[in-house]
Amino acid sequence: MTVIPFAVNETEYSVYIGLDDQAWERLKAYDPGELVLEKLSQPWINMKLKGVLFGYCSDSDLLECQRISQQTDDIQAVLKYLSRGWRFEPDAGDHDGPPLSVRINPTDTKH
């Protein structure tokens, strides 16, 4: 699992979590991963978490991210590489509404 915190503005940050093949296998076995926010260093621990992005990060992707980060201090270049397939697909489950509850509510729609 690769974890990349990044600033959204002066007071907020988001985290990109890149899951590799081993992480996916553990998740499929109902062994959840965990990000302990208190283990993040400065400046993140003094900022508000705005959002979490999940993606795939193979071993070769991680090597490419390391190469990119050695060439530039711009973390956006790394994030752009990792999210190169980003697209909005409502028919595949993407939505802009609030998360659905696990509690049954007849007004909820399945996403």
C-alpha cells in the first residue's frame, strides 16, 4: 500500500492510497487495510483531512512515482501519473451524492 498525502490548501490535505496486488488479495480475504492518521508527520497532523482517494499502484507504478519525484518536487505530477485513467462513470457506480448507509432506506438508490 502506497500512501501519498498532499495539500489541497493551507489548512486541508487529502490522501491518495495506492493499493498493489498484495493489498487487493488481502482485501478480497476481508482483511482490511488501515491508515493511522496520527502516524503522518508534519505538516499533515496539524491540518484537516478533506478526502481520501483510492487507486491501483503496481510495483512498476511505484518505481515510476519514485523516478518522477526525484525529478520534481511537484507531487501533482506523481498524482497525475497515478490517476491517468480517471473518468466519471455513473453507470459503473460513480456518483456525486453522499455515501449510502448500510441501513436499509427505501428512498436510497443503489449506486
